[in-house]
Amino acid sequence: MVPLAAMELLAPRETVVRVVLLDLLDPLVLLEPLELLAPLERLVTVERPVPLVLLAHLVLLVSVDLLVLLELRETEERLVRLEREDTRDTEDSLA
């Protein structure tokens, strides 16, 4: 079981994939690209939840060099920041 709510996988050629647990008690993850710095064929994208058991196979497929675990607090801070930016953008568009 992954103890933290989010982690980032950094693969060769700066292919970046974020793995986010949908629920701490649910062994499902959602993979989504963070940055498009690599050729498209190197970018791993899974648009639907996959069992955590398959994560090991996905890790091998993207040739992961580094596994960085992010603390839940950092993830929450990012979400709060994004929410504030979204609220500000909405207020600006209504003004």
C-alpha cells in the first residue's frame, strides 16, 4: 500500500507522469501527464483508474529512473493554490 496521497514518476527524456491515489483506502491510481517535455511516444497517459497492482508494470514500461514521494500536505497546498487561481479567474471573467 502506498502511504502517501501522491507521487511523481520521472522517466528518461524528462517524461513526467503523476500518479494520484483517488482515495487512501482505494487501491486505484490515476496517471496523468504533468508536462509535455518528451516526444509523444514517450509520454505515458492513462485516462481511467487502474489497479495499483498494475503500477509495477507501468513503472517498467516508462523506464522510471526516479520515484519521488510527495507529502499529502504539499499536494493539498497545490490543490488550494489551483482552486484560488480558478476562483480569481472566474471573478475576473465575471467583472
